[in-house]
Amino acid sequence: MHEIPVSIAQILKTSPELSKLRAAIERGEVIGRFFEIFPDLLNRVEAVKVEKKALHLEVENAALRNELKFQEKEIIERINNFFGSQRINKIVLLG
């Protein structure tokens, strides 16, 4: 009997044993593609890490940090809409 070929993407998406790997890949995608979503923040912030669905951003400029805090809900919504799933539920601003 022949098995139906399955893509690696499909295995990653559906295999419960790979849930931690899938979560790590999703966190890395948020960091790696941050400036595709927010090109205007290039050279102004650094996406540091995602931990427990909280995106940590390094922001040296205090005025920009305040502006980003004020826009936190919109930033979260844009990120989650970009990926089509809830990847972020909080923004942590470092500086």
C-alpha cells in the first residue's frame, strides 16, 4: 500500500508533537517580518523577542515609546491580521 505524500508544512501544521517547534517558528516570523508590517519603524525600533505572546520592542526615543504605547491595540491588530492568527496579545516597550 502506498502512502500519500505529505508536505513538511502540513506535518508542522497538524502534528501535535511539533507544537513547540511550530510556536517557535511563529515567534521568529513575528520578529523577522516586523518591518514588512511596519516599514516606517525601520531604524527606529528593534523587535527583540516574542515571549508568551508579548512582543518586546527596544525603543530608545521616549516620545516614540509613548506613541507606540498609545497605539498598542492597533499594532497588535495589524500583526495578527498580517499573519491571520493571534500571535501577539501584548507589546512590551524597552528603552
